[in-house]
Amino acid sequence: DGTYLITGGLGALGLEVASWLASAGAKHVVLTGRNAAKGEAAARIAKLNEQGAKVIVKQADVSKKEDVAGLLAWIEKELPPLKGVVHAAGVLDDGMVGEQTWERFRKVMAPKALGAAFLAEALSGQQQPLDFLALFSSAASILGNPGQTNYAAANAVLDALALGGAPPSRHSATSLN
């Protein structure tokens, strides 16, 4: 009787969560990604639909505020109420500290950190509360990982959001784009 949204839904983690939700009885699952589903992702989605779940792929870039707002408005208009969100969007661009550039940080921070901030902001206006909002982070934010300073930083933002910290300001969020 509800809809579940998975950002980064076409990646391995997103597809695994979609399978788990469907096996737990979720009937309406929306997967988002910047690209269309193809290859193995398309095959897994087809299998979930054959098993009785209604899995819909919507192209959206969660690092763009207007895409997040449009996606949530579409769900509200077209599907049962949104009950849960899993934010699994993310990309890697590994390199040692001396090789890192602002562009490489932006590339990694945008989907994970901005996406979470834009989701949190948009979801705060929802009339019906969610059953859950899951932010997929990594131990890299605490332990570090060679060559992943940008990834560790992006995950630290998610950790702060999960602990009730304020999302990045509109100015700082916009400047990442």
C-alpha cells in the first residue's frame, strides 16, 4: 500500500535493496539513476516485475534539486503514498590526496551529499511521515581508505545528516553544482 524510492537504484547496492524490498512484500518500488536501465540491471528489474512487484525506473539526478522535487511530485501524483526512501546514490573517483581536484571532489560529493541534502529538504515538506529514510554511508568516513578522501568526505556528510545535523546550506549545496 506504499511506494519505496531507491536513489542509485540501478547500481548493485540499489538493485539488492530493491530485491529485498520486493521479497518483503513491497509492491511499488521506484529506482532512480542518471541513466536508463540496461544489461544486468534491466534483467533484474524485469525479474522483479515478473515476481509481482511493480518496479519503475525514473531517470533523475539527485544532485539536482529540481530533479528531486520533480521525482517526489511525480510519485505523489502517480503512485501510492511514499513510505520509505533508500539513498544509495554514489560514485567513486579515487586518487591520492595530491591528485585530488575540486572537480573530483564535486563529482563524488554531488550524488551522495547533495542528493541526501536535497532529499532531506524535499521530504521535510511531505504531509505523510515516512516509515524510514536510509542513507547508505561507508566506514570510509571514519577509517579512511587510501585514495578515497573525496568519498570519505561525502560519507561524513551522510553520517552528520543521519545524526541530525543540518544539511549543507543552500549556498554551499548550490556551489557544488
